[in-house]
Amino acid sequence: AFFLASGGGSAVGVLRCALMRGDAPRYALLTTAYVLPGWRQRGVLRELVDAAASWCAERGVTDLRLRVYTANTSAD
């Protein structure tokens, strides 16, 4: 699922949430998180993560994991 944040009449952030299955119980993998620079530090990503967590909980999934690439220096 993709979650989209809007502000000022346009998209300002996005978060991808994929339900995963494996040897362990199901979990959700959060990836593709992006917020426009002018909208950072305003809680946009927090709202997207909260929306994804609620969506997952509705499906019985409470384990959320974040994929982070350490070489992604632009995310600092």
C-alpha cells in the first residue's frame, strides 16, 4: 500500500508499506519514505507512519520494520 500526504493542494510526502510473509509471523516493511524538503520537520512522515500502522493493525499485523540504506546521506 502507498500512503500519500498532501498539503497546500499537492502531494508533499509518500510512504510504501508492504505486508511480508516468511518463516516468522507476518510483518510490514516500510520503504520508499519521502517528504518534500520544505515540508520536513512538520510531522508529515509521522502521520504517514501512523496511517500505515493503523492499516497494518486492521490486518492483524503489529510488527513494522523500516528498511534504511546507510549510504543514503540525503536522508540526514
